[in-house]
Amino acid sequence: MTTLTDCSLTAVPSQIDCDICIVGSGFGGATAARILAVAGRDVVVLEEGGDFTGKSLTQRDAAMYDQLYVQRGGATTQDMGISLLAGRVLGGGGVINACDVVPAEDAIWRMWQKRFGLEEFSPEAMAPFARQALADLGARPIREEQINRNNAILRQGAAALGWRGEVMQHNRADHCKGLGTCLVGCPLDAKQNARITLIPKAIGAGARVLCRARAVRIEAGNSEQKRVQCRSLDRRGYHEQQAFEVRAKIVILAANPLGTVPLLLRSGLGNGHVGRSLSLQPQVPILALFEQPVDAFHGIPQSYAVTQFATCDEARGHGGFRIEGIMGTPGIVGSLVPQAGVAGKELMTQLRNIAASLLLLPDESVGRIALGGAGQAVVRYDLTAEWRQRARQAIRTAARAYFAAGAKTVVLPTVPPKMWTCEADLRQVDALSLAPATLPLLSAHQQGGVRMAASEKDGAADPTGRVFGTRDVYVMDSSGFPTTASSHTMAPILAVAHRQAARLAGRSKN
Ligand SMILES: Cc1cc2nc3c(=O)[nH]c(=O)nc-3n(C[C@H](O)[C@H](O)[C@H](O)COP(=O)(O)OP(=O)(O)OC[C@H]3O[C@@H](n4cnc5c(N)ncnc54)[C@H](O)[C@@H]3O)c2cc1C
Ligand code: SF4
């Protein structure tokens, strides 16, 4: 076996032995793989997605959704109220994300420390890991000339109303050409994601990485030697093929809450907290029509955020909301336009004149992942009354920013859609029910499900990420987050994975 093996193309031995088996190759898994391989550990990484870089990232919505997203982009909560977006590809969500780097604030580390007993997560203790996370990402501010018209319009509206905002920092290399298709992968490999940066380093240090390799169950999770039951997948990742087993002393789960939690549940591992305390951070899309072309699909999709209404303190964590300019590919926008038939087509013919934002509203960890009959994740999530009220406020606020920037119509893609032409129309916002599936909510920042806490009565994993009731089965992705860490997840995921993996690397081999 070479160090990067596509199991759809190469026969896999029926048994693979290693020191540490890591499930998932996103920022969490790849960080752990690199640190532990560099420390001399024998590491095997399992990733069920395929390997896509450069020209294989074709910028075609349908093909890329099919290959790069969990459930081909069609995953939702059980009531179909929230679309669950996550990566299913070597390198994970970073291959398809918008590159915004927003580290966790000190108040969050402090809250985790005080509320959940994560003593070693003080801001001071986390600072070196947070710095390493930013260095891995190559995070830096976006240059003024890289802010596209879509984001500039939002900034203009906010400035006219005197609201505070920020130009984001990103993990893009200099050769980013602003092609605008980040959400279906970067054909220039300009995003500094795990596939481009961390995985080659892990392989360079001796890690064996298997793609199109699905972990289906962990056996003997309480014993010294664990057996991870796996299946290779076919070339497109549709069907399971060959069964094989990975034997390891340490198993690290970094498969995103949507993958980590079902794997634990299928394996019968962990306590009653597994699957609970899930945060989805639902996001609300809002569109605005302008007389002049916006051409929002040109340039870096997301670069400016209105931060005036976001709050964060160590008692309550994140609150309020952020408004972030963003544009997707035509397929994504088309899926957010609620009109059917001719009306929908007509709105899409105005794509050049559409500006768009997402309203990011942090949430309480009120979601839950359970197992469906076929062993798949079933995600239950009820919006709280407080969240809905905040969402109404965020919708009204974003609409005002667009009117201040000169929008002729603000479109909220409810069913049927709201088309507001002046501020007086915003009175309708109070009457929005936000009942399931009446507005296309999105979740791209799933967190929790295997909450870390000092005591087994408060969580599913201890402060090192070890799942309670197991011997050396760890979580090193956002599953372990006790609450939502930041408005964007990759920087905190990297920081926490750095901490946990460094701790394991420092432990003697036996
Ligand atoms: C469209 C989109 C935009 C986003 N934008 C931003 C942004 O701008 N900034 C930001 O900070 N965050 C953003 N995020 C979130 C961020 O990208 C993710 O939180 C982060 O990448 C998750 O990293 P991870 O390592 O925890 O897991 P993931 O990257 O989700 O990786 C998990 C991997 O595990 C694999 N897997 C799952 N189950 C199994 C199994 N049983 N066997 C083998 N492999 C398995 C999956 O295929 C996947 O590749 C965005 C996410 C999306 C989807
Ligand atoms: S905007 Fe930059 S990072 Fe995004 S796809 Fe285009 S070139 Fe790649």
C-alpha cells in the first residue's frame, strides 16, 4: 500500500495494523494525523470521500455536490427544516468552505473552563494552539481590492446606518484568482485546506491515508486493541465493496458530528450524552435586487460581515447575529429561490442583479443525533422561541442595510416568498412563523454531540476528548465542543485538535 491509497482502485489487505486509526480527514483528523505521525506514531487515516484537487474540481454544481458533500448536498434535519451542509471528500469541509477564519474568543474558552470543568482550556493555555491553528491556515486579511461588489454593497449599507463591521481574514494563498466557486471546490488549489497543507505533511511523516474507505463500526472499544470495521467504496462513493479491518490501540474520531456520532452509536460506545447537545447554528439566507448588476458570483464569495449586533461573553457565549455577504454558484442560488416554474425562472434571470447574505445566528445546543433503521444519522432540531425572535430581528436589520444601499426589492425566500420594496413592508417580519421548511435554513457549522466535560454526568467525553466508557477512543473534531465555539468553525477545530493531539503525542507509546 502506498501512503495515499484510493480504496476504490486498489485492493486493500483484509487487516491493517497500526498504532492510531483516525476516522475523517478534515481539519480535525488531518491535524491529529500530522502531529502524531511527526511524533513517530504509526497512523492510518480513513476517509470515505474521494480525492479531488485541481482540475478534478470542475466547478459544475451537480457533479461537485454529488462528490464533495455529505449525502450529495441533500442532508437535512428530520423535519427537513434545516439543510445540513458538510464535506465528504479527502480534506473534509475545508475543500468546500468559504475560507472565513474566525478564531474562538477568549470568553468562549473561559466559559468552557468554568461551565464544563475544562480546566486546561483557559485562554492562556489555548493561546499557543490557537496561534498554531492560524499558522496552519495561513490566515490573513482579505485585501481591499478583493472585496467584490456583493460584499461592498452590504458594507455600504451598514456604513450608511453607522453599523460596525469587519473585513474577514481567510486561508487563501496568493494565487487565488477570485473565480468565485469556493463552495464547490477551488480548481486552483488556492484554499489552504487540510487536503493541500496538512495531509501531505502527515503522509510525508509516514501516515497512511486511505480514501473511499468508510469506518462502519468500532469493536472492542474498551480493550487495548480496537478493531475498526471498514468498507471500501466504489469510484463514485455510492456503494460499499470490500470489507476490511483496521486494528489500532488508539482510535480518533474526526468525522464531523454527522459522522462521529452515528459511528459511536452504531458501535454501542459512550454514555447517554452521545448524540445530545448538538448545535447547528442555523443560517438564514436573504437576497436583494438592484437596478445595476452586482455580479455577486465574481470574486471571493465572502469577505465582509456586519458585526454590530453580535455579542459574546463568558456567561452566555455567543448571541445576537452577524450578517455576512456571500454568493453561491447558480445551482445553490437556484435552490434558495422559492418560486416554482416561471416565477422562479424570472427571478433567476435577474441573477446578475442579486446581492445575497447569510444571517449567522448562534444557537443553544438543542439538537440531537440518533440512529435511523439503516444505522444512519437522524438529526432532530427544534428552533427555540428565542432564536426565532432573534432571526426576525436579523432579517429586519439586513433588509434595512440593503435598502440603505439602494436595493429596489429585498427577497426573503420563504414559501411563498416575501418581496419587500420599502422599509414599511418590514412590518411583515413580525408575522413570520419560521415554522419548519417555510424558509430554507442552512447549517454549515455543526458542533457538539459528544460534549466534553469534566464529569461524566455533564458530557460524553472527558477534557482530553476521550469518550467516557472507552479505552482510548477520542473525538478531535467539533463533536467535542461543549457549546458553539465561534461564528465559523475551522479555526477552533484546529486549535482544539492541536491541543488534544499534542497531549497524545507526548504520551508514551504503551
Ligand atoms: C459550505 C460550507 C461553508 C463553510 N464555510 C466556513 C467558513 O467560511 N469558515 C469556517 O471556519 N468554517 C466554515 N465551514 C465549516 C468548516 O468547514 C467545518 O466545520 C470544518 O471543515 C469541519 O472540520 P472537521 O475536521 O471537524 O470535519 P470535516 O471537515 O467535516 O471532515 C469529516 C470527514 O469525515 C469523513 N467521514 C465521515 N464519516 C466517516 C466514516 N464513517 N468513515 C470515514 N470517513 C468518514 C467525511 O467524509 C469528511 O470528509 C463551512 C462548511 C461548509 C459545509
Ligand atoms: S475564489 Fe479563490 S479560493 Fe475560491 S475558488 Fe476561486 S480561486 Fe479558489
